[in-house]
Amino acid sequence: MRTDPSILHVDLDAFFAAVEQRDKPSLRGKPVVVGGIGLRGVVSTASYEARKYGVRSAMSTAEARSRCPHAAYLGARFEVYRATSQAVMAQMRALSPLVEPLSLDEAFVDLAASGLSNLTVDDVEAIAGDLKAAIKDASGGLTASVGAGTSKLIAKIASDLDKPDGVVVVPAGTEAEFLAPMQVTVIPGVGPATAQRLSMAGVRTVGDLQQLDQDELVRQVGSAHGASLYRLATASDDRPVVSDRETKSVSVEDTFETDIIDRSLLAAIGDRMAHRVSERLQKAQLSGRTVTVKTRMHDFTTHTRSSTLAGPTDDPRVIARVARRLLEDSDISGGIRLLGVGVSSLADWIQDDLFTESEHDDTPVEVLVLPERPRDRQTGYYPGQDVVHTQYGEGWVWGSGRGRVTVRFETAGTSPGPVRTFAIEDPELAKPAPSGGGDDKTSENDQDGAND
């Protein structure tokens, strides 16, 4: 274990929403919700102004609208988020050569890798303050919350305690005391089911957990989980900061506007997803052995089924056939609201000769040509989207419908701008050309609700 708080966890505050407020002056200081804007949309990020009304990540957009109807509901702009994230990560790497990104908006930073040692709390607070200032400057004004401790566990928990724009440093030797009053669910791996089992044993806080010996924890939650909980409850976490995090899976999933019970339609959608997964594998020069089908039912229960091949593949025909078999074994009688296809157990090589003849024959998979859903982001304009007009310049979509699109003309460097409405076919109005950047993560979902 480390003897000084040399691990930082940096978490950008309400990242997607903060970027939107940065680029849209008229939304600064107002509730903003980013995510799916359709009937089955899911909130990705809510600004702190929206959180005051109970809006939170992973909430359905419908519920968010009922809680905060006056918020601005915007689709995600991943290219912009990626570019901002890259600028922020560059500031972290300027501080330390050892940075472990967890997502676009958070990362661990190992100060020891910079040769820093004997760090006091004041030293780390000063370093965190300088880093936050650099991030704010590089990102155009975004704030970050920083936690610091002797382990990843402590740093990550600490970063969430003084949001937004805070710094919390946990002195070495005080970790168990720091964790003791917190709810047991703060420990990674303690979800609702485990928390309920522990509660039945009188364990509600980490302090309660610390009073149990390892044998008792194993009896309560099982051997592997019990041993892990015992270590983490006392902050015995020696996981290193790893700069190169390998991609664990490549997946595509979609949330449907209405529940689907037609197996042939689901099979066709699954085939299309298998082809998109294959394209992403090939683009990343990866292959995988395990094919997984994920289904979310009408009542929100989620099921996954997997099948492991003899060797890795990136062949869409193989992935589609395995996905179809897995889907055939799924109960869809109540209707499916979400379907996903993924490949894991990844490798950077392919061994086609390990497949059976039936899996690798040359017969093409019959992929039905399905009509695209009338989603604004595919067929027209969606709220929050960047646009440009030959007369008025750069702006963003305020709303669209009935053959018209309303645009507010403003940018990050202007004051709140005017609003104009145009016909969808107006030749002077256009969407900026894509920059051509890669996915923000290999498993980015094709769904109405984006991930935080």
C-alpha cells in the first residue's frame, strides 16, 4: 500500500451538459438534459440546474420531462465531447505519464509516476488545484472534481464528495475511518441484492462491514465476493494505475419505440447489429470468441445469453448466426424494448480454421431491408445539433418538426443569439461535415439513450 495520497481521480462535472452550456450561451445557468430525445430515450447527463428537480443519469427521458419540463433536452454531440476530452486528458498526461482513462470524462492519474514522493495533503491539494485550472483553460471553462488517496478506491470515492469543482484529499492512514460512516453500497460490487443480504445481517455501513471477519463475510455473500469486500472495506486496494486499458468488448444495442414480439423482425435487426459489430471489430483490427445477445423486456428486466466459439472471429456471418441461435432461445412473449449484440474475449488475431463448416460456409446471411425509424437524428435535425446558415452563420437546432427547423445562432464565443425558423429544405441551412474522428469508445451504443 502507498504511504502518501498519490493517486488522483479526476471527474469532469456533468460533462456532456457542461459542454452544451459552454457552446450555447443561452443555456448557461439553466437546466440542460443530454441523451435520448425519443419516446424511449434515456438521460445521459443532466446539468446541476436540472438535478435540483430530481433528473439524473439513466432516468427515462419521459420521467425527466415530467420532473423538469422547462429544461433544454438535447441530443448528444459525441465528436465535440471527444475533442474536449482529448484536450483534458492531455493536461493530465502533462502532469504524469501514467493516466488511466475510464471514460470520456474521468481518469486516474498516478503522481508517483512523475517522481513525486513524500506528498503531504497540502502538496496534493496544490497539485489538484493547478490541474483543475489547466483543465478549465484547455476545455474552455469546464470544471472538474478531484479526489486523492492512497488507492483507486479512495480516490474515486473522494472525487464524488465535493461536487462540483471540488478537491478532497484523504490522508494516508485514515482510509478505514474515512469509509466507516458511508453506506455499504459505496464499495464497488455491492449492488441492491448484495446490500439486501448484508442488511439482513445488520450490515448497512462500511463501518458495520469492518466489524465482520472474512469468514463471516464469505458465509454471507460467497467466497470470491466476500474476500473482495473484506479487503475493500478496510481500503486494502493495491490495484495499479494502468495507462493502456484494453478494449473488453464491442457491442451495438438499440432501444425500440414500441415493444417488439415478431421473431423474424428481431432476427433481422440482430443481423444488422452483427454486421455493425463486425465493422467495428475490423476497424479496430480485433476479433472475439464470445458472442452475447442482450434483451431488455417490457418490464425492464434484462437478460443476456452468450456462446463461446472455438476461436476468435470478426466475420459478420458467424456473429449473425450465433446471435440468431441465442435469440431463438430467448422468451420474447412479453415484448422486447431493447436488443443488443456484442462480441468479447477479444484478440488481435483470427483463427478461421477452428470454426465448424456450418458456421463458416459462404452462404450470405439474409438481412432484411428494414425501413429506418423516423428518428430526427437520422432523417433530419435534432435539438442541440450544430448547423450553419450562409447568411446567419453558426448555430444550433432549437427544435424541428412539420417541415421546419428552428435555430438559435450563437457559439461559445458569442452572447446569446437570435432565433430563426426555416424550412427543412432551405438550401442555405446545412449540417457541418463530420470531422471523421473515431468512436468515443469501441462499444458505443446505437440507441436513443447515450452513456454518461
